[in-house]
Amino acid sequence: MHRPGDILIDRHRIDARVSELAAEITADLGRSDIRNPKSEITLVPILTGSLIFLADLIRQLPLPMRIKLISVSSYPGGATESRGPRVRQGLTDLPPSLAGQHVLVVDDILDTGQTLSLVRDELARREPASLGTCVLLRKDRPQAQATPVDYVAFDIPDRFVVGYGLDHDDYHRNLPDIVELHPATARQARIGGARGVAP
Ligand code: IMP
Ligand code: MG
């Protein structure tokens, strides 16, 4: 498989860390909520980047749960800088109320923090019993560090990364490792179209 940059976090480290995180979440949710038969766990993955992380995570969470989707887009086309997030209504299936439910938002990466803040507001309006947040990656930049988040799998340098669900122009989500996209590759993609860097 074509790899558009160097591996930052390989699949084995991802596996090990996702297991650790799942154990942490299970212990926390079990302590606070799950023994209360009235409580319900609802995972809200932010589409599309969190899909692979979600798939691996939930298979290690031995808890009764449901999944509700929210889709947010902030990177039009080949951009590597956020243009501001927007909820994509067509791909979002949040119920009007989340009363009584313990909600855990799952996202791929915390960059400017705008996406997570937007989603947190959307969900808070639905008045869940509790609202937690979990990200696979957090970039080393002030806005990301300043955004409150409950679970972080990895802190990474402030670089553009792809793979394990993360994309550039919708490509590379299928890479099993997390890869740092070469700046030259990103430029080439903008000139030549996304197929220039397709796996
Ligand atoms: P934020 O709103 O700036 O925190 O950006 C969060 C969203 O932007 C993530 O859910 C990703 O979809 C996308 N994003 C931010 N940084 C990267 C990156 O390095 N690679 C791929 N997608 C990214
Ligand atoms: Mg995303």
C-alpha cells in the first residue's frame, strides 16, 4: 500500500493504547453509571474520521451501548487548514433529547478544538445525564491543549497526519498506521487533484 509519509504511530502501538483506553473508560463508566439500570451509554462518533477508532474501541467496551452519529466537516477538498466546522445534517441522526443517557463523544483528532466545542454544544442542548469526550490524537498546539477533553489516546506534534481513519481530501483513511503527510505530498495533491496521493 502506498504510504504518503513516515509512520508516526504504528498499528501495534495503536492497538495497545486503544486497549488501555477501553479499560479506563470501562472502569470509569462502570463506576459511575452502568450499575444504575436506568443509565444508558450512548457513543457519538464524529464522522468520518473517528470510524476506525470507534470500531476498535467499542469491541473492547463490554457495556450496553448505543451509537448515534454526528457528521462535521471542516476541511473542504485538499485543504490542510480548518475552514471552520459545520454540522452536516443529512448524515447526523441525533435524537431531539438525550435525557437520562450518558454520552461519550468520540473524535479522531483535536486540532483547533472547534469541532469538539461545536459538538459539545449540540449535545449539551439535548440535556444528557453526562457528557464525556474522547479523542484518538491531540496536537501539540495551544488551542488543542486548551480544549477540555476527558480521554486522549496519543499526544502528537503539530503536523498533518493521515491513516487509521484520518484523511486528506478523503483519501488514506485505510492506512493501518498513523502517518505524517509530507508537506510536498499535500502540495502535490492540491495541484494534481486527490488522485495524486491516493493509496
Ligand atoms: P478542529 O476542529 O480544528 O479541532 O479539527 C478537528 C477535525 O479536523 C478532526 O475531526 C479531523 O477531521 C480534522 N483534522 C484536524 N487535523 C487533522 C489532521 O492532521 N489530519 C486529518 N484530519 C485532521
Ligand atoms: Mg473529523
